[in-house]
Amino acid sequence: MRSAYLSYAMSVITARALPDVRDGLKPVQRRILYAMNDMGLRHDQPTRKSARIVGEVLGKYHPHSDTAVYDAMVRMAQDFAMRYRLVDGQGNFGSIDGDEAAAIRYTEARLTALGEEMLTDIGAETVDFVDNFDGSLQEPVVLPAKLPNLLVNGVGGIAVGMATNIPPHNLSEVADAVAFLIDNYQRADDVMLDELMRYIPGPDFPTGGTILGDEGIRQAYATGRGRVVMRAHAHIEELSGGRTALIVTELPYQVNKANLVSRIASLFREGVIEGAGDLRDESDRNGMRIVIELKRGVEWQPVLAALLKRTQMQATFGVNMLALVDGEPRTLSLKRVLLHYIDHRAVVIERRTRHELARAEARAHILEGLLRALDELDAVIATIRKSRTADTARANLIKEFKFTEVQAQAILDMQLRRLAALERRRLEEEYQEIKALIKSLQELLDSRNGILALAKDELLELKKRFGDPRRTRIMREASSDGLSASDLVPNEAVIVGVTAAGTLLRWPVAAFAAKRGGVRTAFPSEAALALLTMTTQQQVVLVTNRGLAAGLPGHQLPDSAQQPGGTPIADLLRMPADQRLVGALSLDGLEGYLCLATRQGTVKRLALSDLAGLTRDFGEVMGGLGDDEVVGLVCTDGKADLLLASAQGKAIRFSEESVRAQGLGASGMKGMDLKGDDTLAGIAALSEQTQVVIVTERGFGKRSPGAEYSAQGRGGQGAAAMDASKLDVCGPVVGVVAVDLDDAIALGTDQGINVQLSVRDVPATARASWGRIVTRTGRNALVELAKSDRVTTLVAVRLGKGQPSGDDDEQTSPSPATAKAPDGRTTPRPAVEANQKVSGDATSKPSPRRRKATPRGKDAATPAEPTSTRRRTARKPADATTPAPEAPPEAAKPSPRRRKATPKNDDAATPAEPTPTHRRTARKLADATTPAPEAPPEDQPPKPPRRTPTRRAPQRRTP
């Protein structure tokens, strides 16, 4: 009995429950993949019935229950169970709610592209084969496994007296760790765990979620055993009537969603947790969404804390990294698992190289015989002709010319076309190529470092093809004193600039305010992408075109005094080389939403609280893009309207509440129905009194009130946002922003030119009209571009109240980029410094706010115009760097026309007091024809003009 039980136990351990450390597969999984490959079920071939696949496995390799084989195949096809699926299933393969897969006769399957990589080179004698259960066929002992499957997909199994539970990991992170170990293979024993955890910070579960702390991860990686605490991801949404809702979008790994919802419902029903008004599951193909509505006045924090304590919204994953090493179960550390994989790949590559070398040498041997036969062609032909049979001819060739049997057979099989001169030349070229191949293969076999380098290159190529961003966030535990690095940083206001080429800049607000048109003068020769007003304790979030995002604390950006030309993003973050930045935002708190738009018209909305775990490593904020890409983003308060504009001049406005908030991995919803080859150009968030600015590729722009864009349902075609007949001259739309009149915009071009304009300088037109003449010369464009230059980016410049926007209202000149000529044309004009005064000539028209700042009363006897004094005093700090102008000379009296604008009465004894309305009208008429006189210095009282008493009387009695 003892002997029989031990035999049974070892059989279960080695042949059923535990994976091999080399390919990370249990025997049944290995046999399924091998049988599907043998059947030709590759990812580019049609699927086959699961019943046929299971029958193939049972009949040839795995003499056990069909249920065990089908269940194993189903698990390898489930995207919520496997981080990277190895089987592509068609049909019902179960769900995260615990639903069983459809019957074996209904579903179909084939290998995925990544599953095929597990079997690459299996026919090149890379692994050992053994007899199957009846000795009629051969099956592999282990697969070549280019994919490090044990760590990437993890595994779970219960044997006799032992069990294994290895969590899944991110392929890109594992590949980087393997590459690091290969580079440091000679000192592998001295590699520390912290060095590996720089590349593999922790498990990456297919269902996302959050890991609390890294102490359990560190213990598991060091000893092979540990405890990882997982938590569901939830955010808050505001509902009508002042109510709130908890939205759960991601669950801990291996948690049954249906059971969780049932458990939450029972807790609310039994009164264990109070405050819930409604509970529903709104999950669909776009992602998971469990809605827990709270009653009015109920705080969400205690409810969430109770749910985490009493349900599987917080669960534990017990790590036990047990695997078979040379047929024996062993508990392994992270480094040991990686080293075993590296050794396995080195053996596979070495055996594959020997196989290729043997084939190359065999082919070279045949080519040598053929070339010798062609050199002695007449004698060879004569020998063959005089032979009675093929066997006699082969024997005669071997005897007379010393050919080997293989060469003699090749000569007999040679076709007559090989006798042509061109064919002979091809044989010689092939022979030289084979000799070069033999040399390179031999050199590879003689170099252990070369084999390891090839293994590294193959894995990095796999990462490039199949790598994806991390889904699971890791929340680091707080330090004992409760302080973080950001707590020790002074909270200073800064301006952060981001360019489309990936350069980041930071200026103090005071330094930036010293330059008028700061974007134009301070940016490098790269198109501006974003200009953010923030503090050093806030976080900059950068988003790429492939839906990835990373966060960077503001205090970690080098100041412009240290890096005048900015800092490349590669020096701060590890952004994928094949991606580019499309937007940036400053994260100040976690209230509100982030809305993303793609080129094909998809829009996604996620809570800013989802970005709380962002680190320097780019993580996914929008998944399922395929051949689509993100083109724009905007932050909202949850109650705004979204405006999508297309390149062909269409625009659609709809409420952002019609876009359901989703988790990080979701792919979004249809926002705009684009026709033909039209694409989405940008996204904006509309509110009351906003102006919509649209700019085209050739530098033309217009603004329209946001109210002219009527709201409609999401997913429509929208309405005309510009005159489509002008597109061939103006070029397609490149961007849209929603701004206030006091804001500014910045246009970046292909050639790295950045021009800043006041919103007021953008021509105002109706929504569907261009509103002015558009010429092919570009005469009426906002910016005059070189023939090969194009506008590529449009940025809204909001520097905050009291901060310069590049065209501050306190300044008296038009924008630094353009000025209006008398005929209405837009002509270039040099920038005016922020402190520079403009002389009162006839061609310079003061702005309305500047006219209000001009003192109205000039009579010293009358303490009139205190408001004018206050205005000058309020504006004094802005003019502090420029000396005050000298007092006007006595001869510089107000012009007669100005005096005529002052109302008066012929009767000096009873003068008629003009009404304030008459006085304002008179001032407007005077301003339209005569420039306002310069103000006297601040430290001198206004000098009264020489007037007759009858003219001063109305001034003194003016209220």
C-alpha cells in the first residue's frame, strides 16, 4: 500500500498537476498545444471543432477524461484567466461570472500567434521526444517555449501533498528582466532582488485591479512564497439629486463577479452595510461596470471600506512558486525561475544551431558532388549511359569518381536543365552561401555569449510584437513617518510646457511673465503641444497616441534656468520608441474626468481617480485601439458638453454624461460617425460663454460662440463647423479648442515655429461659415506659413487670472504675431514688450480697457476721477520695470476737438449738467478720432488745463 501510494503521488506530481520550469506548462496543456500544431491549427488558419481537438489529444497523447482536456483548453482561451492567451476560442468559452463554456460540440479553437511561439523550432531537434502511452507515437518532453510562459501566464495546481500558485506577469517587464540577467550572466549569482524588481515590480493580473504594498511581492520573489493583497478598482460618480454611486470597473484576479454582486446584495439586504439605494451589473463587451448607488446624504468612504472588508473586492493571492526542475518539484525564487528559462533557451538554440549546421553541411556535400560532376560532365554522362540500371550507374559513379552514395544519387536525380550555364552559376552561388552559413553557425556554437545574445534578441523581438502595458497598479506602502518626497517640496506656481517632439520645460511664473508671447520665445524649435499652469506638488500626466499614460511630479522637471532648451522625455520617462505624445494635463486632485478621442471617432471617459496610480512607467488608459490612435484629450468636471471636430469640417456636440465612465483597459464608445476618409481632428469641452476656435493646416482660423453648436445624440454625423468649399485652400482642420475671450491660443507648425495669438484676434464668424475671403496666397490666414510649412498643433493658453497669456488686456498693442491693417488684412507685426507704452498716434487705436484707464478729470480743484487713480495704482506693478513718462508740457493741451466733446451750456449762471450717458458718448466719439493723452506721472497730481470758468463749472458739478 505504501509503495502504491508513493507511485500514485509521484505520478500526480510529475504527470498532471505541476508545470515544468522550462515551458511553464502542465502535461495536458503541452499535449493540447502540440496536437493543435500537428493538426495545422495555426492563428492564420480556420478554427476546428473542439470535439475534434480533444479527441486528437485523447487518442494520441493523454489517456484521461475528455473533461480534463477540454477544461484545460478552455482556460488557455479565457482572457480573464490567462494574461496572454495561447488558444484562440470561437464560441462561448465561459465568463468571469463563473459561466461554464458551451458543450464541446459547439465551440471551435485554434492556436494564437503567441501560442505558436511556444512551438517554434520544435521540428529542429530542439527538444527530446518520448513514446506516447501506447508506444505508437512520439510526444515532446518539453516545448521550445520562446515565451517565458511560467511567469507570463502563471499557473495553479494541486498535487498530492503540495501545490503551486504562480501569478501572471507582464511580458514586457519579464523580457527586460531576462535581458538584464543575460547581460550580467557572468555575475548572475551576485544580482540582487532589487535589481530585478526595477524591471518586474510585481504581478500583472489580466483583470487589472490594485496590489497593496510590495512587501508580500518582495518576500515571494526572494523565497518563492509570499502573500499579495489585491483590491478591486472603484471610482465615484455624481448622480442627479445630489446622490453618488460607487462604480467598480476592475476586480481582483480569480474573483467571480456574479458571486461578488450576490454577496454585496445580501449584505445590503441584511443591513450589515447600510446606505445603498440600488445595485446593478452594467458590464458589457466594453468592460466591467458594477454600479452601487448610495442614498442621498450617505458618505461613500465608509461604504467602500465595509465592502473591502466583507467581500472579495479585496482578496489575497498566496504565491507558491513550485515547479518541476529535472523532474523534481522545487520552490524557486524569481531569479532562479529566470535563470532556468535562460538555460532552457540556450539549450534550444544550441540544438537548433547543430541541426541547421548538419543540414547545411549535408547540402554543401551534395553541391560539391554536383559541381564536380559538371566539371567532368562528359565522363559522367558516358558512365551513366553505359550502365544498365540506376543501381549500376550509382555504383559506377562511386567507383570511378569517388563520389559518396549521397552525391551519386543526387547526380542521378539531377535534371537536364542543370546543365545550362546559368544553372551552374546558381549552384556555385548557393554553394558559397552555404559555406558562409556553415561558418557563422560554427562560430555561434563556439560562443556561449553569442547563444545567450541570440536568446535575448529573440525574446525582445517577442516583446516588440506582443508586449503591452501593465494592467495592475501597485500601491506602495506609506513610510512610517507619513511623509513623502513631494511633502518636502515648496509648493510653487510654475508653467510647464510640452512639445509634440517630447521635450518638457518648466518656468517659474514670474520668469515666464517677464516675456510677452512666452510660448513663442521660450519654446525650442518644436511644435507646442501643451502649456500647463500648475504647482511643483502637482503631477504632469503625459498621454501617447497608443493610449498609454505616465505621471511625473512637477518638482522633478528641471527648471528652465538649468535646461534652457528643455529636457527630452527619454531622460525622464521610458516611453515606447514607436509612440508619440498627443496631450498632457496637470493632475490636481482626483475630481473630474478625462475624456479621450481617437482618429476614427471613438471617445472614452474615465475618472481622474483612475490615474492615481500612474508612475514613470507608461500604463494603459485606453485599450483596444488596433489600427486606431488617440488624437486628443480634455479634462471635464462631469457635467460639460463634448465637442468633436473632424478634419473635413464637421462637428458634433453631446453631453459627456452620455459617455459612460470606463476602466483603464476599456476601448471607449462611438462618439462621431465619420464618413469616407474623414478623420477626427480634436476634442474640446464646452461650457457657458465659451468660444470655439478652429484652425486649419494652412494657418487659417475662426472662432464661433459655443452656443451655435447645438447638442445632439452621441454617435451622429454632426453639423458643418466651417465652409467645406474652402478646404482645398485652407487645408483640413488640425485642431479645435474651447476658450474664453481673455485666453490665448498657440499654433505649432511642422518646422517648429510657435505663434501665440489672443483669442480676440481670431476672426469671429458663424458656425457653418468661413465669414471672409480666403485666397490661395494665404493673405487672410492667422499666420503666414512657408510653402512647405503646415500647422500641426493647436494649444489653448490659459495662464490663470493675473498671469500673461501673451496678449494681456493690460497691453495696448495687438497680438505679437499679427496686427490689423486699415484695410482689414492681417499683417505681421513685431511683438510689444509687456511694459512698453504705445504713443498716441493716429494709427494706434487704444483698446477699450486702455481707454477706461485714461483719467477722466483733469481739474485739480475737483477731486474727480478717483476711479482713474485706482486703476493706475492697480496697474502700477505691471509698469514697475518701466520708468514713468514725464509730465506733459504746458503746450500739450487737450485738442479743441476733445474739448468740444465735453458737454456745456451757454448760460454760465445755470449750466446744464450733462448726464453720465452723454459724457460716455462724448468720450467714445473723441476716442474714435483722437488718441488719448498720456497720463501724468503717478507721483504728481494732474495739472489742470487752462480753461475759462464757464467751462470748468460743469466739470466741478459733475457727480
